[in-house]
Amino acid sequence: MDLVCQVKFPCDDDGGLQINMSLRFLQQIAYLLLCLSISACSLFQGEPGRPPKIDGVPVPDNLRTLYIQNVRNNTYSAGIHTRLTQMVMEEIDRRGRFLTTREKSKASFRLYAEIVHYQKVGDLMDLADQQLTSELFVVTRLEIVESESGRKLPLERNEIPGRAYFSPQLGYRESEIEAQNRLLRVLALRIAEEAERSWYFSISGKAN
């Protein structure tokens, strides 16, 4: 009986206190490392910043002017190019790297895009062969031109694909127009990113 009374579990007295202090210390270290990693990611992903810089020097405004040509449509889906044009303009203005202008003669660079492929296919069919869910697949061709020289800027990819799934009957119900808008917003983001990378590399010789 005396031996049983003298047994102490690790959670008792000094041992338990030391374990709790160690756990709190490790939690604080983990939180600090997480904050540092988030800060580092924000710093590097924000480059070249707003306004963009090259070696810490802001890019002159005249090199940031961009004319966005209305997106062309080479598919059977009517009206999709008009919405994509508007979304690309809004996304590029939101990001703030370029200074957009509607006067082509005042722009140092020009952005051209064309929807070259639009496809809607049934993804899931019921027993009556009716579409329950559908898939949209869109490909947009991209081109950036230096206004003065007419030189085409090199792109990592000159065709940007996008895909979306939707259903007017199952789960989160969505019409084809709503699915198109969701897909076009993603395409606008990718177009803006691709344009910024190509432009920044052309004026700085550095990859963004």
C-alpha cells in the first residue's frame, strides 16, 4: 500500500507543470514561424508591387500604359467576349501594375485576346440521357505588343485554358450564364497575371 501511495503520474506537480510550459513554448514558436512565413510570402509575391519597381526604382508611368483591345470571339457562344473584356479591364485596374488607357496612341503596350474555343459537354447523364451536370471548356489566345516597335512580347503561354462544371438541377444550382461568368473571372485573372509577367520581363530582364 505504501508503494502505491508514493507513485506520481507525469501530470502531477512539477512534472506536469514542466510539460505544460514546454507545450506553450512550442506553440509560441510555431505561431512565430507561421507569422514570419506569411510575411515572407506576402513580400515576395507582391513584387514588383504597386507601383512596380525595378531594383527599388519605380517604373516610369509612360512604360506602364496599356491599351486593352476588345476581346475577339471565334466561337459560337455569343456575348462571352464582351463580358471577358470587361472582366480583364477590371482585374488589371484592380491589380494596379498597369495604367490602362482607352486611347491606343497613348499606350506603350497593347493587349490582344481572342476566344478560340468554347465547348459545353454533358458530364453526368441520367437514365433518360438528359444532362444532369455539364462541363464548360474555354481557350483564350493572348498577345502583347509593344506599340512603338510592334514587337510581340514573349509569353510563357499564349493560350490560356479554363474549365468549369455546373448543374441546374443538382447541388449548388447554376445556369450556364452563371457558370460562364465564374469561368471568365478565372480567365481574366490568368490573363492579367500572364500579361504582367511578360511585360515586367520585357522592361527589366527579370522574371516576376
